[in-house]
Amino acid sequence: MFTGIVEAAGTLKSIEIKGSSAKIRVDTSLDLSNVNLGDSIAVDGACVTVVELFAASFAADLSGETLSVTTLGLLKPGGCVNIESALTLGKPLGGHFVTGHIDCVGSIVSSVESGRFVEIEFRVPRELMGQIVKKGSITVDGISLTVASLTSTGFSISIIPFTLKKTTLGSKKAGDRVNIETDILAKYVEKQLGKGGKGGVSESFLAEHGFL
């Protein structure tokens, strides 16, 4: 579990493709003194397991599933990534609950400066739109963000200068692909409201129990 608050920058040192899987090594400014083998770390929002540790880098194995549903397999040596260590007791929850399980690879439709901010529009698969709401939380490349508005093909976000400076979003442009994770609460709500079948929450259910 993570918060979506990026703690450090990372640079892909190497990626070794092994059939349908791969192994990556990431250089990072993150303090690794409290990281152990087997710990989880989010790399551009994707939860990976540390299998090797070095002074200022770590290695992780990528399954075929991870390669197919995230952008990690598209990275080239020298590419920059966002890094966050796993949530621990006592760690501030400054963003929202993020699982590190990527729902899809989205793409940037446009990136437009608006004063000191940048308005970025993202495209996502239609089936995820029911899990995205205005003013709700969403994770893009491991960054906890607030949805500014919905579009016919996705959503837009107003990015503050701090986020642009401290994460990879500052260097993103139209056409770039990004990892998207919707809010876990939205997943459960959507299931109960629209896909739960028997026992799901409906308008009649709410009325019957005094909510309407």
C-alpha cells in the first residue's frame, strides 16, 4: 500500500528482458537504509518487490502481467521514474490509499500552461470512466492527484508547480503513456451500484432502508 506522494526521483539503470518477464535496476535518491529485500516499492505507481539492494539503487523482477499492463516495459535506460516506499504505520497519509496495482496504461491528450499551473488531459479506456469522478482521487505514474474535470474520453488535472518540479509530469507531453490507478473506493462503489447483481445497492435498496 502507498499514498501517491512521490518521495524521490529514480533513473532506470538497466532492464533485462527474460522471455515474458524482465528485471530492472533503478538508481534513486531515496534513502534505502530502511529498505529490505522483499519490500515493496512503487516505480511510476507500479508495486514491485525489491530482490537486490545496492548503495543507491535496487533491482526488481517484472512479471509478464506487469509488463503488459504498465509502462515499465517501455522504459529505456536513462529514463526517469517516480519512486515511493511502502506505507508504514506512522507515515503521513498525505495523498490517498494507493495499491500499486495499475488499472491501465493511459495517454496524455494535451498539456497546456495556465499561469503557473499546467492543465493536462488524459485518455483512459471507457470501462474505467465509472471509477473516475470530478474532485475525486486518481493516481498517474504513482502521483496522487485530484480530478479537475471529466471529458468524453478521460479526465483532466491541474498540476501545481511543486508537482511539476518534483515528479516526472513536468517533462511529459502529448502522446506520452502513463500508468493509471483509479481510487480503490470507487471500484467497490461501482461494483455495488452497477455490477453487484443480487445484493447490490440500488435506488430501491436505498429507499427501503431510509436513505431516500
